[in-house]
Amino acid sequence: MPGNERYILVSPEIMDLRAIAVDLRAESPELAKRIPALQPNLERRRPETFAKIDTSKSEAAFGTQWKSGHDTIKEVVLDVVKWEKENNVN
């Protein structure tokens, strides 16, 4: 983006990292030993209890289509594993 602008980005979902860890362990058994065995948080937080943030500037600049937290974290994990293999890191 040109210029020296500041943008606020906010996830449209509540990311439950425990639930993502559980899903990733199930989806990728070869990584299960590297992902903590956690239980999902049973207490659900309601988005309407959070502060409202005006993200119209960032939505105008970047759009509103975002990857889910699960997909984002999964891609990061797979990128790290790929880097480790390429660099012979055990």
C-alpha cells in the first residue's frame, strides 16, 4: 500500500487455539507429537460482548475475504515443517 497509512485488522471469528490444536492433531497425525494434546475450551465467548472496532478503512483497502484462523495456523505449521525439511532441521 502506498504512503504511510495505518490499518486496523480484526478477525471476523473468535479463534479458539485449543480447538485448532485438536483439529490439527486429528488432521495431521504425523504432527500430533509436536502439537499439544489440549481439550477445546467449552466456555464459548460471544462476539457481541467484545468492543466494536471500525475497520472500514482496512476493508476498503484490503477487502473482506479472509482465511479462517484454523487455515492460517495450519498453513504456518506446514510452512515451518517444510522449512525444517529443506534445511535438515530435526
